[in-house]
Amino acid sequence: MTDKLEKTIWDCAVIGGGPAGLTAAIYLARYHLSVMVFDDNTSRAAMIPMSHNHAGFPDGISGPDLLAKMRAQAQRYGALIQGSKVTGIEKDGDLFKLEFGGDTASARTVLIATGVLNRRPPMSTTAHDEAVARGVLRYCPVCDGFEVSDRAVGVLGTGAKGFKEAKFLRSYTQDVTLVAPDGGHDLADAERRGLEELGIKVEAGPVISIEPGEDIITVSTAARSYAFASLYPALGSDVRSGLVTTLGARVSDGGCVAVDAHQRTSAPGLYAAGDVVIGLDQISHAMGQAGVAATAIRNDLCEIEALVR
Ligand SMILES: Cc1cc2nc3c(=O)[nH]c(=O)nc-3n(C[C@H](O)[C@H](O)[C@H](O)COP(=O)(O)OP(=O)(O)OC[C@H]3O[C@@H](n4cnc5c(N)ncnc54)[C@H](O)[C@@H]3O)c2cc1C
């Protein structure tokens, strides 16, 4: 056993093995702190077939490749990665006690990097994952709107979310259709006028099937079928901040974890970074927040006890 494995109290437990959690683990391990990463293998980054906007990879990098490189980098400096879901957390004096896979771990600080889950259109998991892998189903116009430039694009949604997503995509292509999933749009007058002015088509739905093909996705309503190069669901997402609320730390109305400029939550010793915090929902932002969080953790621990070798 290594010195690190023998430790029973971790300097930091990182919950989440996506870009935020792994960046923090790299920083923390290189600050000579002991760090355990918990990862239940549901990173949004793992779904990225090829990212073309992540700086430093001009030919693109897939989400799984990026995560594998980051895991190897964190492990090189001594971070341990535990492939388990954290199911419970509580404060035990100055320490945090975490429950996972029938076991427990203690840590002086905790970084929450649990991300969000996109709400999915009604499709089987297999059809969904194949469609994402082929790029006919996309979740992030900030990431990959460029890839659908001048192509026919559908946006599945309505209301302010659907309107904003359709408007955003209009800067890439003239051919945008906003499709109401359940039948009937819930759009304010100003939004309807905005869609008309921008030449965005409006389909009232309801959607009866979504069939991914090799390079198109067919969206059918009772009235007609649309063949889109890509469909963007604008159905919102669920923030994975349950562990934070268990500890009584503040979250926003939408469930995002509230943090200060150094990624500290309102609960002492508890930090958060990445999509779980309000932000751009991008790898670069998750990494930036994680670097700030890890450095705050290091400096806050140093206030309690000098870090010397
Ligand atoms: C299809 C798709 C394409 C995208 N393309 C791009 C792109 O090209 N460029 C870009 O910048 N961004 C892209 N994004 C967005 C990007 O994936 C996210 O912004 C990024 O993954 C956020 O990192 P994160 O670490 O905050 O969260 P995540 O990557 O979602 O990681 C969260 C981690 O927390 C873990 N977890 C959650 N709860 C628990 C628990 N209780 N116990 C243990 N582990 C837990 C999960 O297993 C996971 O490891 C894309 C997203 C999608 C869905």
C-alpha cells in the first residue's frame, strides 16, 4: 500500500470525475494534498463524440479521450479515483463523512463537481446514444453550432428556452424550425414576433416519433415529417445538487450551487465547480472554476494548519 492509500482522512474528497472534478484533482494532488475522486461514470463529457471548440486540440478531441487523459494525469500525481456513486454525506465534527457502495470515507474538505443531466427527448437509450454519437442529436449549440452551419436544424422545445435556443442557432443557419414536443407552443407574443422576424419556422407538434438515421434525424408530427441535419432538444436540465442541499448549503431557484468568487459554498469546507454551479456549461469554464476551487481549498486548509514538507 502506498502512503496515500493508508490515509483514512482525505484532504479533499472530489465528488465527480468530469472535467471539473478531474481538473481539481490534478491541482490538489500537485499541491501535495491527498485526494479521492468519486465518479459514477455519468459525465456529460463522456457523451461528446468530438469536441472542436476545446482549445489546444485543433483537430478535435472526443469526450472519452479527454477524460482518459485527465484521469491519467490526476493519477500520475497520486489522486485516487473510486468508481462509485456517493449516496450520502454528513458533517461529523470538522470532517465530512461520505457514503458510497456500502462503505464510508472521511474528508477535511469536499468539492462538488457533479454536473447536470440533460432532459432527453422521448427515445430509447440506445437510439438516443447512437443519435448523439452521429451528431444528429446535439445538446450544446455553444459547443457545436458551427458544425450545423447552413444546414437544416430542428429545436425541440417551446417557451423562453425553445425561443432562445432557436434564436441562437439562427446565427449559424437560415433553416431553423422550432418544434413543440407536446402539441401547441407556449410562446409570448414578443417571442412569436421574434421568431417570425428571424424567419424561424414554427411547428405546433405534437411529436409522434424521432428516428435517427446515419446523417439526418427525422422528426414526425401527425401532419408531416421533417428531416433535420441535427435536432437540438431545448428541454432544460436537472442540476445534481442534492448532496449540497443535504448539507444545508445555498442553491439558486434552478438548483445551481451558490458559490463565492473562490468557489466556496455557504457551508464551510464545501466547494463546488463545473456545470453544477451557474455558468457557461462548457469544459473550459468547468476547468477554470475547478482550478480556482482547488487553490481555495489548498489555501483554506493552510489557514487551519501550515502546509509544510
Ligand atoms: C453531447 C454533448 C456535447 C458537448 N460538447 C461540448 C464541447 O464540444 N465543448 C464543451 O466545452 N462542452 C461540451 N459539452 C458540455 C460539457 O460536457 C460539460 O460542460 C462538462 O462535461 C461539464 O463538466 P463537469 O465536470 O461540471 O460535469 P460532468 O462532465 O457532467 O461530470 C459530472 C461528474 O459527476 C459524477 N457524479 C455525479 N453525481 C455523483 C455522485 N453522487 N457520486 C459520484 N459521482 C457523481 C458523474 O459521474 C461525472 O463524472 C457537451 C455536452 C454534451 C451533452
